[in-house]
Amino acid sequence: MAASSLLANIDTQHEDQIHDCQFDFYGTRLATASSDKSIRIFEVNGEKTQLQTKIQAHESAVWQLSWADPKYGSLLASASFDKRVLLHQEDANGQWKQVFCFEDNKTSVNCVQFAPPEFGLILACGSSDGQVTVLESKSQSGTDWEVTAKFSALKSGVSSLSWAPPAESGSLFDEPYSDEKKKKNVKRLVCSGNNSTIHVYEEEEFGQWKLCKELDGHKDWVRCVAWAPSTGRKRNVIASCDHHGEVRIWTKETGADWEHVTLQKYNYPIWDVSWSVTGNLLSVSGGDNNVTVWRQMADGEWACILDQGEQTN
């Protein structure tokens, strides 16, 4: 196993459980979300961290955060049990303010994620009633948004979603598209909820999403799904984890169906899987409060290259 060391411990000063933490694109800012209804943003410089701001805008637990691509400035989305998605933006003076509130959901909003910037300033959110909502900004400022799609994704509720990287239409599914459709990227989302099934959706026409694949095999509630960023190869890779402790890697080569391998079977629930920006490293965190990092080797096998638990024992 490669030699690694813990870089920093951060006292977030949250007063309740932390549900999510997300670095920005450059890795110099860390945003955290908590049941104490707050979001905190830290400046990170090597081993040094400094609290930049505390955002107290939600009325209940904040479940998830997502940073927009830096081409849109410092823009952060948050999803909460209070049924709202909020957009927070840093102004020229370094002050954070709420610039948009989406509150048309009827139940808890469990997840939110910005789309790859190639699609524009777009985000998707999933809620406990099984709905996925796609919103698009009317301008580059990120202050004026409209709903472009809303569809029922999972009857059991949506607890996790992830955007696919952009790719030419027709390159990832068996049936070829027309030359006209090949000129544009196809938007796709993977979703999971309170059951063992994973759903892959595709935008067939603007605002019209269809279910194109169900991925079965997990034995328990799929807690998280993560579509790997493009690595330059003509394939799709999705990581998933479940409450039973199993982590799976799903792969689809061009012209083939989805296949999977079991990365690891843990003896405790796994809460989260997350890819590096380059898509070649996968972090896994679960009920033992530790993180492992995995990499696919040249022979196609996956190897654990970092186990935080071994460092702290």
C-alpha cells in the first residue's frame, strides 16, 4: 500500500452531525453541511485551515452541497430537509449571500449536484417523494433559474444522484443516433434511493427524460452512486455502495451492456463513494468512520492504496 499521511484535522465547530463536505474545484475551499442547519466554508492551505464564513439560511438539516464550476464564480448549492434548494454566492467583497431559493418540493431534498459545465449552468436535485428536478440558470450569474424538467425517478425516494460526463450522443448506447443529434451532448443521470435498484436516465428531448437502464444486484439500500468523470476512454464507470456494506463498480464499454465487479464487501454500512476530479481514484467511507482510497491498476484489478483506519490505529 502506498505511503500516505493525514494532512489535517479540522474542527468545524458544527453543533450536530456533519452530513456532507465538499472541496471546490481547486481544493482550496471546503464546505460542510450539518444537522445544525448551517453551512461552513473553510479556506484550506496545506495543513492550515481557516473558517471563512458560516451560512445559516436553512430551517432544518442540510444534507448535501455542490460547487458550481469556477467559470461561474463562487457558487454553492445546498439541499435540506426543509424541502428547499438554496444557491449561495460570494460577492466581490468576499461576502456570501443567498441568491436563489427553489422551494417547490413537497418533501425533503436529499441530494443536489451541478451538471458538468459543458452543459451550461444546470443542477439536479432529488427528493424523498422520488422526484428529480432539473433547473437551468437563465444567465451566467446564477441568480435566476427555471425548472426545465421534473420526473419521477424512484418510488422509494431519491437519496443520491450523479451526472454523467459529456459524451457524443450515440457513443454510449447500442442504437446509433442521427447526425443531427450527434452534434450535441446527451445529458444523463444515475439515481439511487431506499431500495437495491439503480436507475440511469437520459434526456431524450429537451426537458424529456427517460429511464434507459436499471442496474440490479445490490442486496440492500443503495446509499450513494457516483458517475466517474471522463478519463479519455470510451467507457462509462459508476460506483455504488449499499447499507449491506458492498461497493460495486459498474462499467459500460461502447456497444456493450453494463457489467459490474464487487470492489469490496465491508462488515458495516457504506455511506459514500466519491471520485477524484481525474476519475482514476475512488474514495469510500462508511460506518467505521474511516476512508479508503482505491485505484484501478494496469491489469484492470482494483487495489486499495490508502486506508485511513490503518493510520489511526
